[in-house]
Amino acid sequence: MLLRVSLLCIVTSSFHTADGTTPRLSNEEPLKQTAATIRANEGGELDIRLPRSLRPLHYVIKLQPFINGNFSILGHVEVEMEVLEPTSNITLHMDDIITKNDTVKVFTLNERAVVGIKKQQYDPERQFYIAHLEKQLEKGEKYVLSMDFLGSLGDLLQGFYKSTYKDIDGTTKRVAATMFQPTDARRAFPCFDEPALKATFEVHLARETWMTSLSNMPLAETRPVEGQEGWVWDRFERSVPMSTYLVAFVVSDFSPMNSSKDSHVQFRVWARRSVIDHAKYTASIVPKILNFYEKYFNTPFPLRKQDMIALPELSVQAMENWGLITSREDTLLHNPRVSTLTNKAYLVKVMSHELAHNWFGNLVTPKWWDGLWLSEGFATYIGILGMDYAEPTWKVLETLLIETLHGVMKLDSLATSHKIFFPVGRPEEIRHIFDGISYRKGASIIRMMSHFLGESAFRKGLTNFLGSFKYTNAEQDDLWEHLTAAAHQDGTLPRNVTVKTIMDTWTLQKGFPVIQVTRSFEGTSATISQGHILQLSSEERNISNTHDSKWWVPLTYTCRNRTNFNRTQAMVWMKASEDSITITSLPSNDEWVIFNLQETGYYRVNYDEHNWGLLIQQLKDDHEVIHVINRAQIIDDAMNLARNGHLNYTIAFDVYSYLGKETAFPPWLTAINNLQYITRMFRGKSGFGALKHYLLKLTLPLYKAVGFDDKAEDPYLLKEKRRLAIEWACDLGHGHCLQQARALYRRWMLDPANESIISSDIKPTVYCHAIAEGREAEWDFAWRRYLETDVSTERSVLLNSLACTKETWILARYLEISMDPNTHMKKQDVALVLSYIGENEMGRHLVLNYLNEHWSEIYPYQQLMRGELLNLATREFNTKTDLKNVENFLKSDARDLDSNHGRGQQVLTTIRDNVRWMEASYDAIVQWLEEKGYSSEFVGV
């Protein structure tokens, strides 16, 4: 799954049975709470895991969703189980399901001998259905539980849910789809809803004849539904063994686009009929990426078909259901006339990520959710490799890997970060770890591992691991064993060192090391030490000094007189037990050294002041001597070390002094990303004018070099540089940039049918700043375009741009419109509108007021969104008054920080760090700007 986006769902939906009545248990009183639930309510410790006495072997699932009726679901399930330990009850997961208790049967598999049921219970705290039996089930025997049940197609984008869209003729159409990860299969059918309890599945879906159904496996047969004219049953082939969260089904009237038939796998992309032509690019690259993975892992894709479907609504960007990848429209579809290059790149990134899950996550699955990083980290890293294979000219190994690494290191430096292997239990805790640590830190340490083991040993270990655990579950130690064996065989790791010894220091503690390189007076040797730097207030910093985290660090380095940036396998290991080590045979003190070649290690590097000076001089003299990734690394390390008080900002800004000569995209991207924090902190302060003067002088050479005019034939990286330069210049109020944006937008308003007026790759900046500089007419035009366009990527750009207006009353109206159910805005878009308005300085208070008034109404399943919105609305807060106000806000109405899964604590930590930064750095930077001749009185742009 990629990029979970939380939703705001204020009103829950009602549920009625097929005859329109409110459902009740068929022949019993409501299932009673268990003693475990009572103990939990009294504050006792609650074990939310299923008993280990049974394991599922096979499911038969029959569902008839009334998608065009009252949204009820008639369901039947049969679960074949093996008894591992004698037991007198059967416990399954179940949620938002009404059991027909008189239909529940338990019988032996072979003799069909019935086992009596004494009573049935439901534990809502643990979402357990429990059947208490009249006799004990025997170890080693196999039994079947069968039941009929009632469910409903909800509108909260979880379980088996409904979604709507407008067809070409304006009629409202509906689609039923699933989203089960992590713990929502239990909302569709009673099941053993834990990742280690794999089984095979035979899915039957009833549908109206004019619709189509899809599931994980190919269609086996279609037959009429007895007594219901116009309805048919689709039976799908028996699946391979898989976890419940990977089961999927969709009922729709969508159309397919078939990919190349040259493969042993059938590829199809499904979408609304009016936009199926936008699936051509996806259909062309998916087979290529899947074939690459088969060769990379030396393990074939085990299914005969791979469907992908573009859904109108999905709570995440995409989901890796085996054989049926579900995705949002704006993620899966690409209209070359309208969609941006950024949209296209994101499409490849997401599809590559989801396809990689076929091996890590689907074929081999973590035993429990605390190992989520193995699935998501590998899909993220391997996904970038697949993307590079599909589009090699984009050089994503330089750009995306840097974005992945730099972004997560900022997150991982917060005191509120967590270790990558994170114990979780309850569903809300499980959802919390679908974050940057699991995805991007996971990918970063896997990348580091692939380099210190060597590519050959790394891939050999992965292949052996996948072969040993296919169709089953594994833990990180299982992977470490196979990688160790491969590395010892290839001689890339000393015999007395294991991958577990190394990697436990990276997965079982949070954060990362900062390597301090202090060279001797002569320069020929250096003392290497490691520390753990967190973004903390002064009070917290004193406490953190006692933190003794240490890592096994693979050190790589090069120097001016024998430059080699390709030696990324560990040259020296710094053990976790070593306070410092000495490296000799370095050049004299008039030549620089650089550590962490191509930034393959997950750590920062700080040097003595003399070596920093040598690196800065090299960048000024001939920056291309240093590898492009290391140029970006030097910028990122310097700025973040300065941000945390471990390097003088004078040195960090001196690093930037060479950028006028830089032509590569990664260093510029890194430089501007790091300047954004300083810009946020200065905004609204007296020193902002001087800072803007400096930033414009720094970035205008790039703006002039790439130009405003976008050409279709320009290469990807040039287009990315232009997008970055135009966005930054307009954000800083550069006159020419704003004039161009306004002029293009006005031309478009006069000729709205002409899609070629504004180049798709610069339209996000043009739309945003034209609306920001304009008034009601510009906003209303964009809103009409949002309502009229059938291109999902265009809707996404417009949705964001509409929040750029500087008119507070228009933002307030936008917020009201998004909340109005009559506008039929998608739930996933409502959350986005709130986040976009929260990023606008003029709309921040609107979001804060909304959260204050509706905090308790936000549907509990999506509580994480509250912290995300609060973070966006407060991330520029940098005074003690701001901090106090937010603390009071979170304390009121029982808005407990811990119950909000740490998001509230992250918000407070960010504000505390901002306050610390202002006290430590603001005046120093203002003084540096004045010394360099930049004045706040400067008004020319």
C-alpha cells in the first residue's frame, strides 16, 4: 500500500437489510460482551490477538452486494480449519456484520459430523466472534464453520464499500470495492484477520448482468442466480495461499484495456468508460516492470493475471491486492494532453511500488504488523529500481532516492520518532505505523544494506529467502539469516559478523548516527566518532545527552588526490561498541575527504571546520569533481547540522555559494527543500525581506537558465528544474514569474477549451499564483473547471490551486463547499481541501477553528487526520505563545495526546523545535544577511 491518506468522515451511514428493515439477530438476543472486554473497560491489559489453537486452510465466500439497491450485502462463508491445539471454541474476527445465528454450523471436514454450539458471543473491543462448542475439537483434525450473515456497503472507504461517480451522460453510477489493509477484511466476512493466518480463497460474487465483477484470481464460471432474473454468480478460481488483507473484489460497469499478450501473465487496466483511453501508458509499462522483478528476484510471478483498476474513491493512493491492484484514478491514469509530468512520474512510482509487493508482502508476508517495514520498505526501495528500469532517462536513482532519504531523516531526527520494528496491537496502533519510518527509512536502510553486502550477495540472499518462505510468513531475523549466508559465501562480510548484528542496531532503536570526522593537524589521519542528534528544546537536549544509542556504521570515503565515488561497499566498519576509531592513509591537510559515498549510508557526516572549507572551495572551483549525489548530501548535511546547532550557519550558507554554477537537479532540489524551513520561520518577521532578497539572488540564475516556456520535447530533468525554478520564483514574488502566470491564466479564461495555452508541467504554479493574485473571478473559473473536467489529475491540480487564494472569505466559502454533501466532493478530496487550506497562511485559522469545533465528530477510524491537519496548520508556529495555545487546545475536551497516537506530541515537538531554532538561529542569520548586504528594505524583484 502506498501513501495512506486519512479522511474526514463526519456522518456514519445507516444500514438496512434487503427488505428495507433494520437488521436484528435472527433468533437470539444481541451477542453479549465477553469477560475480556469487561476487563479491558476496567483498565486491564487486553490481548487482541486471536487464539493459536486453530489455523484456517480455505475459505468459500459468497457475497451479493445490492450496489444499486439499499446497499445491503447477503453473505455466506465457509472456513475450513485445522486444529493445532485442543479447543472448545472457535474465535474469528468480525466487525459491522450481523450473523444469522441459526445458520451457524460446525462440522468435521470428512465425515460432516455436526459439532453442537452452546452459545455465541461477540467481543466488540477485540472485534471477536466466538462460538462456544458442546465438545472439544481434536488436535490434528479438520473442521468447517459455515454461516450466513448480513453486511452493508458503507461509505467510509473501508471493508467492502460503495462509491459513486458521474457517467458521460451525467447519470450517477456506483461501484463496490474493497480496502482491507490492515484490519478490515473482517468488515466484509468473518475471518481469521491476521497476516500470519494465510489460507486459500474461493470467491463467489453476485452481480447484475450489465455489471462486471473482479477478484484476485481469474474468473472460473458464471451462472444465473436462482429465482433472481437479471442476476448472475461469478465464481473465481481458488487462490494461492494469502493473508486476508490481500483479498479483494470489485463490482462495476468499468471497461478494460488489455496489455501486451507476449507475457505469460494477462494484464488488464480497468477504468470508467469515458477515461479508459487514459490507461494506455499504464498498460504499456506494467508488463515491463513485472518482468524486471521476475528477473531481479529470480522468482516468477505466481498468478496468471494482473488486473489494475482506477477507482473513483480509495482511502490510499493504491493497494497491492494480489492479482487486483486498486488505485485512485489520478494515480493510475494519465492523459498526455492534460496530466503533468509529475503526475506521470508518480504513476510509475506507485505502480512500481505495488507490483514489488507481489514478492515482498504478498508472496512472503510479515508474521505481524510490527514487521510492516519489511513489506513497505522493500516495496519502496525495489519500486524505485523498477521505476528506473521503466524510465531510465529520468535518473530516479539520483532524484527519488535522495528525496526518500533526506525527507525521512528529518522525520527520524524528531524526539517523537519511533524504531522501525515497532510493537503494535490494536487496529489504531497498526494504522499509525503506515508512516515515513516504515516506508522511507525502511527503503533507506535496505539500500544501505544492498551496498555494504554487494549487489550479488544481496540479490542472492533475497532469492533464497523468497524461495524458503513463499506463501508463508517471515520475520526480519529470517531475512538476516539468508543475507548473512549469501554474504559469507561471496566474502562480502567477515565470517564473525552477521547481518543481524549490524541491522538490529538500525531496526531496534530509533534515529540515526551523525559521524564526526576530525582530521589531524597534518590531515593524514582522522578520528571518527558517532553521536545521536535529535531536534530538541534546550530542556529536552539536556535529557537526551544520556542517550547512548550506537550503530554498526559502514564507512566509505574518498579524497581529492584519488577520487572514486563508486566504491560504496563498506571500507571500514565502525562497531556499535566503539566510541571512536582512527582512519589513516588520508591525504595531507590541503586536500579534502568526503565520507558516505553516494550517500548510501543512513547517517549524516560532520567535518572539522578546515575540511568544510576545502569542500566549499572545491565546489566553487569545479563542483563536478564531486559526485552529484554527494553534492546534494553536502548541502543537506550542512543545513540540517546547522539547524540542530552542530554547525555554524555561516558554513552552511557558504556551501550554497557555488549553486550559480550548478546545472544538476538533485543539488538544487535539496537546496530549495532545506531553504523552505528557514523561509517558514522568517515569514511574518522583520527579517523576511532580507531573506527574500538573498533567496531571489540565489535562485534567479536557475530561473533564467531554464526559462518559463515549457517545451514538450524537453527532457524530464530539465522539465523538473523548470518546475522547481518557476515554483520558487513565483513563491518569492518575482515580478516576471507572476506576470507570466497571470497572463497565461487570463488567456485560458478567455478560451477555456484550449488545453494547450498552459503547459501541463507548469500549470500547478500558474493556477495557484494566478488565483492568489486574482480575485473572485479567477477562483470561480477554476471551480467551474473542477466541476466540468473528467480528468482526475486535472481535478487534483485544481483542488490544490483553489486553496491558494489570499481572500479569507473565499477560503471560508471553499471550506463550506467541501463539507456540503450536495457538492458530492469525494471524501478523499475533503481531507485534501482541509490540508491545502491549512497550508495557506490566510486559511490556517479556518482549519484550526474547524478542528476546534468538530474534533469529536471526526470519525474515529480516521483520527490520525486530526494530527496531520493540526501539524499543517501549526508548522510555522515559532513563539512560546503559539506553543501554549496549542498545548491548551490539545488539553481541552479530553484531546489526549497519547490517544491520538503520538500525532499531537509530534505537533508540540515541532513547535518546540521551532521556538528553539528561533532563539538560537534567527538573529544570527539576520546578521549574516546584513553582512552580505541584504536588507529588509529591499523591494525590487
